[in-house]
Amino acid sequence: MAKTKSAEKRARQAQKRTLRNKSLKSALRTAIRKFNETLAKGTREEAAATLKKALIAIDKAVTKGILHKNTAARKKSRLARQFNRQAG
């Protein structure tokens, strides 16, 4: 356990951040999963809409510090490539 007041505060802050990060990561994964499901059995318009939501979720994760910007770029590129392959 933490011995000093500052260490106790740091532990509390880390706990808060962990919960927030977990929530945002979960939302990100859900957005990507919904895109993949829509791509598999939905229309092109539905897939385009869910792709847009997934890309927004990825960008949000970068601004919140959940993902590195290069990781986000790679994920976005792969999702767009999947969409274009399926559509075209």
C-alpha cells in the first residue's frame, strides 16, 4: 500500500484513469465490431455509416491517449481497406 499522501492520491488517480480508459477501449472495440458485423451482412450505406462511427471512435481514442496515433492510422487504414474491398 501507499505510504505517503501523494502516493495515496496517485493510486486514486490511477484507479480513475483505469476505469475511464477501460470504458473508452470497450466503446472503441464495440464500434469496430459493429462495423465488421454490418460489413458482413448489411448494405453498403449501413456499412459506410458504421465505418464513419468507428473512425470517429478511433480518433477519440487517440485524443484521450488510449491509442498511439500510428496505431490509430493503421486501424483506420485497415477498416477502410476492408470496406473498399467489400464494396468494390
